[in-house]
Amino acid sequence: MRDLTFKLIIIFIATLLSIYSLEIMLAFWNHSSLKAKKWDKNNLSRYSVYNNLKEKNPNLALTSAPYNYLKNNNYGLLPLSGISNILTINCNELGYWAKYVSDRYGFNNPNDSWDKEEIKYLIIGDSFVLGDCVNKPDDLSNQLRLKIKDNFGVLNLGYGGNGPLLKYATLREYFPNKKVHNVLFFSGANDLTELIIEKENKILKEYLVNDSFTQDLINKQKIIDRISLNKINEALKKYEDDKKRIIYFDQIKPKNILYLTNLRHRIMWVFGINIIFKKEREISFQKELLTMLEKTKEFVKNKGSKLYFIYLPDYPGDYDGFRILDRLSYLKIPIINIQHEVFKKHKDPLSLFPFRKRGHYTPEGYKLIAEKIFDLTKN
């Protein structure tokens, strides 16, 4: 019996050492110039793509997400959009680099969307709403545009990484002074964790405590363009500086190694198994999220529009966001659960994701979602 116990202990220790050795190797790889150079070679780095394309087209930008300004913001202004009127590189998940021409306020819209007599759909959300990683007309907002009359518009105010407070602030700043029939508030399971970060920002807090607060962003686009360009240039410089080092030791966090973060992300990516657990999803921020949605509901109601809450799954089998849905009933906001309405009814839901892996949706995925939303909101 002692021999068996001893052998089991040895096996356990050896397994643990092997797992952590693999975790450390992945941490070094993920934070190394070796990976960066491989991405450059395989045309997977948006910074190298940006540099190469900018030689031929100087009027070019990268997406510049608002969450990038939540910490260490010395600008005195919190941009909620990107650079205006410019060809913008988005992302690559389907084997090509998706791009769009931004509108006058830095969102992914044709400029005439702002000039329509009435807005049929104003959509607010994160990267799925922005249109990652497909080209026009395959993105969600353009799929909806194909289904409505010409004199009605679709206004897309989505941007990558936007949590509920950034979405609410964007609504406050850019809601048009005209009839808006429906506001589509897109949400996913990550809204809870994003709210934790957003509530630490002083400017965003003002939108919560002061219903009349505004940054007047709609009249400050030139300033936003300048701030966004500076941010892109800072990121480019950091990218080039990082490539001069072999390992970025300052970016490797012992806590992440302890919790096997790199290994779990790799397993999630390769096998599609969700083993990324976040305690924040279980704590009181669920209640704060509902408070945030209640403020959004009141704002939309006061504008004479109808609000829909639309749940988007990150991947088939991810049900963390359902905790949000379970508590929404008392707010009496109409809910469209895309997990149930589209993915569970599809014969092959994995085919709606890039190469059947975790990421954003394929053109077919965006198309099916737009069709379902139109069917459920056309009355």
C-alpha cells in the first residue's frame, strides 16, 4: 500500500511539473518576438499589415477601441469611436483582412446613415456589432440595411470591447435628433467583467451619476481623430520596440502562470472547450449590470424608442451570459436570445464560426442573426 501511495504521489508531482512546464513555455512564447515575427511572416499582425498598406495608401487607420483609453488616460477626453472618414483595418479570422471606411464620427457606417429621415435600427454593442472580421455587406448592420426601405436608416454605434457602460455612454453622446424606432442593445457573457473595468474610469462614472453629463463628442471629432492617431502610433512604436527583445519578461504575470492561463487559453482555442473561469461573473456586478440596463431602458424610453436586449453567444455551449437573462424579466425588456433562436436551431452551429473555432461570426452567421432580428422586430 505504501508503494502504491508513493507511486501515485510521484505521478502526481511529475504531472504537475509537466503541466506547469508547458504553461511556462507557452507564457514565454506568447510574450516573445518569435511569435511576433511569425505573425508578421504569416500576415497575421495588423501592425505589419498597416505599415505595408500605408505605403500605398496614406489615408489608412487601425480600429482604435474606446477601452484602450480607460486606463492611463491623460487626454482629458474619453473617445467612444475611432478615426473618421478613413479606410480602417479591422481583423483577420477568415483568411483575409477585413476593412471598412469609417463614417464622419468614426463608426462603421456609410455617411448617409446619419442623414436618413428616420432610423429603423440603432444598434449598440461590441466587436460583433462593429462587424469583426468581415467586409461589407456581410456585417450585421449592412445585413439589416438590405431588409429595410431606403428612407429608413440603420445606425451602427458598436465598437470592439465595449461593455455596458461604454455602450450607455455612446448612446448618450451619439443618439440622433430624429425618430429612432428600435434600439438593439447587444450583449454577451463578457459584459459583467467589462463593467468591472469600466466603472473604474472617472469619465464613465459621470454618465452614471449625472444624467445631463456630456463630453460633446459629436462636436469634437477632430480632437478624437488626433487622439486616436497618437494612440495607434504609440502601439506601433511599442510593437517595433518589442520585436527587438526576445522575451518580454515584464509582460509575463506570475499570477497567470499560477492559474495556468496560457495553457487554458490554448486548449480553449484548439479544442473549443471553455475552461476560462472568471469569479467576477458570480459576484454583485450582476446587480450593477441590471442597474446599468435599467438606466439604458429609461434613456431609450425617454427618446420614444423601443429597446431590445439581444444576447450573442461567444461560442456554442457558452452559457455564462444566461445568468444575465435570468434576471432581466423584471425590467420588462424584450429579449432576443440568439443562442436559442439561431445557434441551437442550426444543424451545424460550429460552421458559423471562423474555421469552426472560437472567434467572431462568419458571413453566414451574421446573415442568419440579422434575419432573425428583423423577423422578431419588424412589427
